[in-house]
Amino acid sequence: MNANDYTLRLSDLLRREHGALADFLVELAAFDERALWRQLGHASLFDYLHRTLGLSRGAAYYRNVGADLVRRFPEIVEPLRDGRLCVSVLVALAKAITPENRAEVLPRFFHRSKSEAKAIAAEIRPADVVPRRELVTAVRQEDRRATPAAEEASATLHEVDAAQIVMPGELELATSAPPRAPATPTEPSPARDDRPVVEPLTADLARLHVTVPKRLLSKLDRARDALSHSKPGASTAEILDAALDLLLDRAAKRKGLVSKPQAKLRPAKPETVRASVLREVWKRDGGRCQFKLANGQICGSTCRVEAHHREARAHGGGHATAEDLVLLCDVHHDVVTREQFGDDWIDRCVRERREARGPSGTGLFAAA
């Protein structure tokens, strides 16, 4: 089968998966409404899902919440069946939806990721108390190899006992609410990976959990001192905000995106793309990869985006105007470059570059 045949096949299988999930939750809601799990000796529907049907604790929790939502709000069944609503957003939806706001709130969760759904729920039902705290907890070496559940327990700052908190430098514990018990004893810990954990609290505030090296804590103290004139007593959030502004400003300058561009153009080398041209390209393409996918949409990635010569410089292309360039992510830049020059030539260039500079990413070439 070719790619189109596989797409049709996969679309059909996905449609069946959505339908099966919706049917399962409908039947599970009916099963729960009659509390039939009691006849099997279980203490709860969650216990039945986990121990009799063999679902993981996380999968059982999501379906437990889903069955309750289906029973209270039957209108979620069709969005589940056609794929507009994903099982991973049901927990956030359950926190936000009410009989009064159901018509307005439900569509806001369509086609949303889990993190997007949590942010929407926090906007609709913000936390009653938003504790502002800056905590630093020591991580033992063995904790780095702990299970995800143990890592989550270590990273849940509002559950850390005050006596266990390490306070280097000026990092202090600000106003804090009393420790909160988990919403339910069966709620699973969020998945852990190398990304920071973000917990939305209100429409404007979120709690960020991130593991950092010890040297960063020293940098925070030094940065606080550096800002002591303009922002005395700056919080960690204010320090990071100022630092990120500087980083983003520097990145913008490399793209020619400056607030006050020069009125008079300076002489430039023929191989150099003028900042004015680069600025126009970035504004026109919105900083997104413009590679056309098979479905007619553009890639739209904003990661590792770079300017690509529509006609390769080696083939006589130039960069005098914005029309000569287009933004592509590094993956699609590589695809287009290989189409222009062939895999053999590109692989040879990559091999020669690695031999000359040592192992590094494949990258792309000035000739592109």
C-alpha cells in the first residue's frame, strides 16, 4: 500500500477507536449507575476497572471520570465518538463543566491537548487560593533513578514539609496556603518527562515545577543582586522574566526583528542576507515553517526554523528580496535540499563536515 492507502486505512481504524471508546463509556456509565461492581466485591468502579478489567491506574481513572461525565452530560458522547473530544481532557473538563455552563464550556475542550484543557479549566474555575511560594528541595542521587510516582511526590512542592526545605541565598518561602490533600486517592500522578511540569491555577497564573542544577541557584542570587537597583527584592519569576526578555531580544535581532530598524542600508557582502530582507521574510511567514504537506496545510513548526533559498545559491539563486527566501524547519529544509542536490551529494557533504569538525548535527548548507 502507498501512503494514501495507509492514510485511508488508519483513518478508518481511528474512527473505530473513537467509536469503541464512546460505546465503552456509555456502557460503563450504565454499569456504574446500577453499582454492579458491588456484586463482584469491589469497593468502587475504579477498583473494578483496575483489578477486574486490568486497566492501569491512570487509564482506570480517566474512564471512571468519563463514565461519570457521560451519565451527567450525555452530550459529550458524540464529540467522543467523532474525535473532537479526547479521553485525556476529561479530567479537566469534569472540573469546569456544570449544568449551567455546559453549552458554552464543552466546545472549548474540542481538539485540545491535556495541557491546554488544564489551562482552560483553570480559567473557568480558578484555584480558590493561589499560594505564592519559592521552594528549593534537595534531590538525592538515588532519587534521580526513582519511579515516576516517586519523582512526582518529590516535585509536588505544596506537599513538602517545611522542615525539609533547603533555602540557599535569598530564595525564601513566601506566603503559603496549608497543604492540600489530593483530590481523590485514586487520581494518578501526571506523566513525567524532561519537560517542566506546569499546573495552571488561574487564567494568568500557573505553578512551574522544574529540576535545575545547583549552579542555576547561584546565578539566580547573582541576577537578583544585578537587578537590585531597578527591581529591588525581585522574585524568581521577575528575574526569569527579565532574563527571557533579553534572550528573546537577542534571538529577534538575529532575525532582523528589531524595534527601530536602520533607515539607511549599510553595505553588505554578496553572500550575506540583509537584515531588512530577513525581517520581511520572518514577518511574512510568521516565524513558521512554510513546507506544504500532502493534505495542503503547511508544516507550521516554530522550532529550528531557518531561511531557505527558493532557488539554491549553487544554482544561481539569490537573496536580494524576500521573495527569494522562505522559512523552513530544519527537517523540511533537509528534505528540500536533498531534493535539489540528491542524497549522495548531501551525505558526502555531511560526512566531510563531521570529519572536519567532529560529530554534530547534520545541519544544512549555505548552498541551499
